[in-house]
Amino acid sequence: DVENVSDIYIKDRREAILSVIKNKGSASIKDISTLIRNVSEKTIQRELLSLIEAGMVLKKGERRWSTYSIV
């Protein structure tokens, strides 16, 4: 099933994003995109939004000055 494969990718991406934020304490989308290859900043932004909605990540600041930290 194709859906399962993309679910695995999404899960891995979110795990990778979370581990970058954990390691750095807080991180910008730029920080994350330089550490996670082959994922666009747009995709990282979408993943961060869903992590925020899930209550796992906090956003501070506006637009390109935004940083993200673990709740």
C-alpha cells in the first residue's frame, strides 16, 4: 500500500525534525533544512505546523525569525 510508505516517510521526517530541535534546544527552519537533506523548507514548515498542532513543538517569533522548541 502506497499510503503506508508515505506515512513512514512523514514519521521519519517528524522524528528527524524533533531530534534537530532537541539537540539544538531551539531551531529555525533554516537550521533544520541544513541538517535534514532532501526535504524542502516548505515541507519542513508544514511538518512543524502539524507538530505545533499536536502540541509537541512551540513556535516563538514571526516569519523568518521564528524559532521552534520542544514543548
